Amino acid sequence: TGPPDIRAKSGGGINPKSGGGINPKSGGGINPKNDDGIVNTKGYAETPYQELLELQDIINQKLKAIANQNNIDVGSASNFAITSQLEHHQVISKTTSRELKALIELNNLGLNSPKITYAQVTRIKKLFNNISL
């Protein structure tokens, strides 16, 4: 007898060279690049800690985008420092700056708390969504 037949699972597997490579199973998780670079995928956090890291990155991207739109060079400054610069250049109000700084501190506290829960993270995200940027 010869070797057993090997068959790929339905919907996935490796195609022969003429078929063009590896096809991921549906809902694969790897997104192709678009013209602007890698597609930004959000919402794959498995723990509250990871969700807070994602929120920290989202805040950073938003603040840097606002700074860039206003020709403010922030380099690799922290979210807290960028917020101060935006307030100094009168791009955001003192109230918005104070709210953002409180949120950034709250997010940092959550990142340093091993007992942070999904419910607490959800509240922090709601606070961020309520700040007018």
C-alpha cells in the first residue's frame, strides 16, 4: 500500500502553485495591505489590559493627527505632553485638556492595576468618546 491521501480542510489549506499560494480560512485575521499601508484592525484585545493598550494607542493617534493638522511637531512625546502642547497652541480648550489629562491618568492607572475589569475599561472608553476632539 502507498501513503495515505492528504486533503486540505474545506475552505482553507494550501493551493498548488498554479492556484497562487495559501488561502486563509474565512475570517482569517490577517488583512491585506491597502494603498496606504497596513489596514488598522481594532478590537482584537483578549484582556482588559490589552483593551487599555489599544485605547492608549487610539488616543495617541488622535492627538498626533490633531497636532499634524495644526503643524505642531510633537515627535515622540507622550499623550500627556501632546495634550499640553495642543492646549498651549490653543488648539484645544483648557477644559478639554484637563479632561484628556484626567483620562490619560485613569488609563495609566488601569494599565498598572492587575484587577482591571472589562466593565471598567468600557467606562474609560465612554469617557474618551464623550471628550470633544
